[in-house]
Amino acid sequence: MSETFTSSNLKNSLRLLEGSRFYLFLVLYFVVLLLPAFWLDIMETTDARYAEIGREMLRNRDYITPFYNGIKHFHKPPFTYWMTAFGLDIFGVNGLGARFFLAVFSVMSLIYTRAMTFTLTGDRDKADLSVLILSSSLLFLIVSRVISTDIYLTFFTVAALAHMFEQIYGSKSIRNAILCGIFFGFGFLTKGPIIFLFTLLPFVFMCFVSREHRRAFGIWDWLAMLLVFVCVALPWYLAVINANEGLLHYFLYDQTVERVADAERFSRSQPFYFFPAVILGTFLPWLFYFFANIRNARFVKGGAWIYMYVLIPFIVFQLSASKLATYILPFYPIMAVLASGRAERPLIPNVIGYIFLVVGIAVGATPIFVEYLRDYWMFISGSAAAYCTLTMYFIEKHWFQQRYHFTVSVSLILVTLLVYGGLCFSGPYIKGYRLSGDDIKKFDPQGKYDIVIYSAFTPSLSFYTDRVVPISFGKRRETQFQTEEEFKDIYFRNNQELVRYLDQREEYIIFTYKKNYDRYIGLTGDKCELISDRGDKKVAYFCRKGTRPGNEIRSGELYRYIP
């Protein structure tokens, strides 16, 4: 394949992003991210955790202390909860409200990635290509729809790096130091000190090998950065530490040291090849360019040393006992920058085109094999048919050969839209509880009856019923920052506590797994009728108080936590 052909291929792709078309691309990308958001279930456990904390923050009008199903929850700083609460305040307690700001910060991450690439390369085409690469990276596309800290941390990381690189390789100004301090501060309010792993730790290393890094910030720049960081990041920490005894040790040890050293406590243990496998699976086909450019990295200021901004955090995560796929997303923007150089040559374009076609056909065929999707086959198969038709058009018009980068990027974005569209129908049958919540509200539209979750941990039911639902025998909760009196009616740790609560109610609604129903009746002696059946793990009953079998209440065998 000639160099002229490959260069024209890339130019054909980038021509579609020239001028105002770039902003049109961002608008369409924003719309694609939000399209399934309203109908897509709040999934257990990550979605449910952040969505419910945001809902309780909104309902309590307390933006300082996070509550998770009625219990104080300090696992993460509050920025993600704030954004979730603001979205719910604007759009209501639903998936769109919970996910709206995820899409906003995803698009802002793309804008800053473009600016950072231009600073490092001085090339507008490479800046536009880096946006195509990052926007179509599967991990970025997935995290942009998951209610968690990661997309917010990614934005603050790339924004801070953009101003750091502007100070290092572009125009020096105290403004860059101030903005770095702001983004460090909000990053610290998002996920604690991890923001420095992606920014300051590689910067410090680069100071040993790069004169530009050593001379970037003067003493007044560092002082301004520190002052702004302190003003942004510390007030919330000081407020909650002052109000909650033992919280400082909890932040410094439990949520920092133990997360790195004790994977079992947080269920984050993974094999050594976990992160390489994640990168391989979520940065293709752009990963080839990322590695190919190591030998010829003169296109980027700083040369191959800029790879340290990926390698150093990667090594730290590899050494950590706690591993989660989304941890590494904040260095994906830098990977996109490094993949944008000498990326002219298409990679097996015809094969990739047919791979996308097969994926579309597979999605369209899912109602044949998945029984609960058959009622929605027209929506799923119709959407898949439209996607396959577009892919066939790309293949027939040789877009995979002539506009490879743009076509692959758009195909990856649309295939995730197709998959997430399908999840709108399958979510309630997997880890979503939207339909169960709807059934309960339909039975009890006025909210007259209390709801109890028995031997399960489904806080998304609190989200969908818009009230804190007491949970019995769910996951162990950290209650050291509250008195027992404060949580006695929302968290039951044994049979006696549950029965005490039920004794005060003549009628109520119980939500549980179907396999637990007989055990529950044996415990309580109550008389119940089914009001919602959404599968073996999603049943709700309307119960009336019966005769308590005292010997069963004392039985320790009926009490267990859900792992």
C-alpha cells in the first residue's frame, strides 16, 4: 500500500471533522451517550451505589455527608455524588438524571484531549485524530455510561495534564498553575490522591530526564497551585473529619493503604495479566499505533519519554493488590495522543468491516436465544438491521479503506449504542430493578406501606421507589460513624432486629429472592401474596402480620449475610 494512499485515507477521515463539523461530532456523540440513559436500568452494584447516594443527598439537602441506603458512606469523596444529585434535581429520579453529567464530562474530556494533543504535537490533524481514537475506545465508551467516579477523574486528569504540558512546552503563565491547582483539587474531591498518580508522579520522574519539566514551574507557580488546591479540596475533608470521629484514620488507612494492599476486603483481586488484557480488549484497533509510535515518537514534544505518563501509573496498578478495569481509564487520553502519530496505515480494513457486520447480526439474533427479549424483538432486531445496513454501506462504498479512522470510530460508537439499547430491555432481568420498583409503586402508588428487603442487597430499589428501603441480612455495612439508634430501622443484622421492626407494622411489602420466601415465612409466620415476579431474584409480596414462631426467631441458622 502506497504512502500516498494511506495519507489520503487519513485526510479523508479528518476532513469530516474540519471546522464546525468537529463540534457537530461532539454534539452527536453527546446525544449517542444519552440516548439509552433514561430507559437503561440503574444496575447493581456500582450504578446503584452512586445513584442512590446522589438521590439521598438530594432528598436530605445535605451535600456534605453522603448516605448510602440511610447509612453514612465515606468510601469516596463527594464530587460524583454532587453531580448525580444535580442531574436528578434537573431531570428527576431516573436514569437520565443520574447519567447526564457523565456525558457532559465525557465530551469535555474529548475537548481537553484535543487541546493537549495540539500542545504536544502542534498538529491540528493529530489533535482531531486523538479525539476519534479516545471517543471510540471501548473503555471510555463504557465508563461514560457507568455512574461512578472514573469519567470525572479522567476529565480532571486530562485537564490538569493539558495545562501542565502547556506550561512545559507552550506558553508559561501562572494561569496554568492556578488551573492545575483547581483540577487537582476537584480530582482530589472525586477519588482522593489517585489524581497525583496520573499527573504529578510522572511529572516528578520526568524532571530527572527533561530540562523542560524542571524549568516549567517556578516557586510562585507551585505556591499558587498549592493554595488553590487547598482551597478547593480540603474544606469538605475538614468538615466531615471534624464531624465524624475516626474518619481521618479511615481515609488514610482503610481507603488508601488497605485498598492497595488488601484486595480481598474490597473484592478487587485479579491475575497479573488483568490490566494488559483490559487494554488489549478496549483500545483496539488503536493499540497498534500506540506501540508502533514508540520507535518514532519525534512527532510529540518530549519524544518517547511522554510514554512515562502511561507506563508509571500502569506499573503502580500492576503492583497493587486491588485491580478494577476502570482504574486505568485516566491515562487513555495520553494513549490517544501517542496513538495519533504516524497512524496513516489502515489495519486489515476489510476484515474489520465484516467483524462489525457480524457483531450487528449477533445482537439482532439475541431475541432468538434469550426468552425474555422475545417481546422486544422488533426493537432489537430492527435496530441491529439498521446498523448492519449502515455497515454494509460502509463496506460497499469502501469507507473502511478510504476513510478508515473515521469509519472505525463511528462503527465502534454505534455498536456500543446498539448493545446499550439492548440492555434497556435486558437490564431488568439481569442486575436491574426498575420494573420491580414500578410494580411496587403501581400496587402502592401513595407509598402507604413500608418496604423491607430480605436476604438481598438491592439499594437500587430505594432509588426507584424514591425512599430508603430497610435491608435485612444484606452486605455488611460500616456503621462506625453512627449510633445504633440512627440506623436501627433501616439495617437489620439479625432475626431479632428484623422481627422487632415487623412487629410494629400490620401490613408491609417484602422484597426478596424467590428461594428465600419459605425461609422468610418460617421466620415471621406472616401471610403474604405475590405482587411482583420479575424472575427468581426479583419477587415482592404484600404481607399481613401473623403469629410469630418464637423458636424460629431465636434460630441462628436463618441469619446470614449475602457475600
